[in-house]
Amino acid sequence: MSLQPATARAGANIALVKYWGKRDSGLNLPAAGSISITLAELETQTTVAPMADLSDDRLELDGQSADPARIRPVLDRFRARSGVDARCRVETRNNFPTGAGLASSASGFAALVTAADAAFATGLDERGLSIEARLGSGSAARSIFGGFVEMASGTRVDGSDAHASALADAPHWPLEVVVAITTRQAKAVASTEGMNHTMSTSPYYPAWLSGMDADLEQARNAIARRDFEQLVAVTESSALKMHASALAAQPGILYWHAATVACLHEIRSMRLAGTGVCFTVDAGPQVKAVCLPGQGKRVARRLADIDGVEQVVQARLGPGAEVVS
Ligand code: DP6
């Protein structure tokens, strides 16, 4: 087989119904399902170049040499599948700050497995790519698909049914997203660690899990019917419950800054005044505002005016991961 480099892109995704906790850490199997939207403008581009003469995988992240430890097991699986034992040069670029709560691991692993599948000619379908991406990072399984996406927790011990699938494409309901960046520092507690700690020490974790089926059902229905009121209710509730479970861990995890909370209040007051907008917050201090089509610009202007908001980024819903060359 001739070794051809391949480049793929994948968009970040934002969970409306959050993934928070694993049923198996080794295989990265989520304790419950989740529902997300994939973004067009916030993306990772990754090139995988298998090289006959390299002794180890090499990773360059945003132009800087980085430790390949987290991508090696992913590449090992493509080497095993293809029977081609070549180490790889991997170059990856995010067009948004890494480690700042914008889920760079999601778009990163989705782009990586899509590029690796092309470079090693393994011919996986979207389900297979989603499983490979999940093994890198749970939320990455969702970035294989565009638009509205549901991740299944699955029940099998081998994880073969724990993958994402498409609920609806972006044109079905072209919502907009505004990300308010309140700090560029890397987050204090990474999501893997935060969810493991919450699961093992928070008295609220069982309550979090017990509400998941109802939340997933409500979000699925809201998306199918384009019912923004229902989507607002489940999105804000899921985010607040996730953070409540983390706050109640021992010791508690507090991801929010003052500007985070100010954004949440502003979004609620805009909604009371008639703007179609709601919030969600992941394992970090950034706020993501989910807006009805056409309302993103107005929301971006208001959030940019809040003290402590360093930057706002506007995005639309976009396609799934794809090979670009
Ligand atoms: C809060 O996918 O980063 O963003 O599977 O351990 O890599 P690992 O975790 P990760 O967790 C994402 C958590 C979240 C919610 C979500 O995206 O659903």
C-alpha cells in the first residue's frame, strides 16, 4: 500500500443534553446518552501522514510540538486494522483556543480519526468512525455528524453500540451559537477528571443520571418539532444540573467565573425581553448562547459588552467531519 497523507476537518460540538460520567473509563463508554449541535465555524483541521522511516508518532498542535501519548492508541488501532505499521506525522490546528472549554478534544479526535481512516484506507463508515472518535474522547463521537446529533450510551460491554447518530441536519433548524470567552487560561479541572470526581463523590450524581432519559426525550421532540421553548427548558436545565452535580462533589468543582454568571443573567433577561436565546456551559468558564436563526448578532453584541468577556465568537450549525484532501 502506498502511504498517502490525508487531511480532514471537524467542527466543535456543543451538548444541549450533557454527557457527564462514564460507565467504563477504559473504553470511554458514557453513563448516559447526550444530544449536541455541531458547529461550522469552530473547527479542527488535522493531517495524518504515515511515514515509512519514522520511529515514533509525532504531533504538532497549533504549530507547536506536543506529546503524542493521547493520539498513539488511536493511530495504533488504524495500524492494526490496515496491517500497515507506519508511524505518523500528525499536524493539527484549531481555529479557537485549546483547553478553554470549547471542546477542542471533540473536533480534534473527530478530525484525527477521519484523516487516519483516509490515510490508512480503512474504509470505516460513520458509525465506525464515531466509535473510534469516542475511544479518544467521549464528546468526539458526536462531531463525526453534522447538525443535531445524539450519542447513545449503549449497553454492550465492548462499546459496539456506544456511538453517535444524526438526528437532523443543520438546514432543518439553522440555530446560531454565540460563545462568550471569559478567559483564555486552560481550565482548572479537565472534563475527564471533573466527571470522574463528580461520579465518585457527588451525592447529586444519581439524581443527575435519573433525569437523563426524560431530558433526552424532551430534546429529541423539541428538535423534531423545532419547538424553541422546549429546547430552552431542557438545555438550561441539563447544564445547570450538570454543574449542580459537580458543585456538590467533595471537594466541589466550580467552573464559573463572575463573567460566566453575568452572561447567564444577561441571556435570561434578553429572553424575557423577547429574544430567542438560551445558555449552556461546559466544563469551563465560557458561556455558549444558543439562538434562534437571525438572533446571533444581537446576542453577540450584548454579551461582548459584559465586563470580563474577552471575546465573542459567532457560529452556525455545520456539517459532520469530512476529508478535505
Ligand atoms: C462538559 O468528551 O471532554 O463538555 O470522554 O473524558 O474525553 P472525555 O470527556 P469529554 O467531556 C465532555 C463533557 C462536557 C459535556 C458534553 O460535551 O457533553
